[in-house]
Amino acid sequence: MKPEQRISISLSNLVLIISSFLLLIILWQVRGLIVLLMTAVVLAASISPLVNLTERIKLPRWLGVIIVYLTLISGLIGAVLTIGPPVFEQIERLLRQLPLFSESIS
């Protein structure tokens, strides 16, 4: 017979394993906040060059931030208003023709 092998785990290793597990649980619980913070950091870093440009023309930084955000939001709204109606029209047309497609397949 083989001799019994004993596995010994030190107290420090046990504490490390448990604390790592607890850290993972905490990170999982605050994942929404982490995503929100990372999005804010990326957004701030991406508009920083444009805000710096507004500072060069002697505008205060806060005004540059507002101008950049309003410009971006206006551009997004304009894109949605331009692209939205044709896309919705095509979706509506597809939904009307869907029964004809299903009849031709079967």
C-alpha cells in the first residue's frame, strides 16, 4: 500500500485564498460602477485634446468642455435623425413582407 500523503496548507495561504475570493465577489458586485468609471475616463481622455484646443483660443476650460459635449451630442442627434427614418422604413417593409417570405420557404 502507498503511504498516505498529507496536504498541509498554511494559515497565510488560507487567508490569501479566502481574501482573493472575497475580492472577486466584491469586484463582481461593483462591476456596473467600474464600467461607468472606465467609460468616464475614456470619454474624458478622448475629449481632452478638443478642450485643450478651445483653451488655446482663450476660452475657459469649463466652457470648452460644454462646447465639446454639446457639439458631440448635436452630432449624434443629427446622425440619428438622418439615418433613423430610412432604417425604420426598411424594418417596417421587412415586417410586412415577412409572411410572404415564410410562405415561399415552406
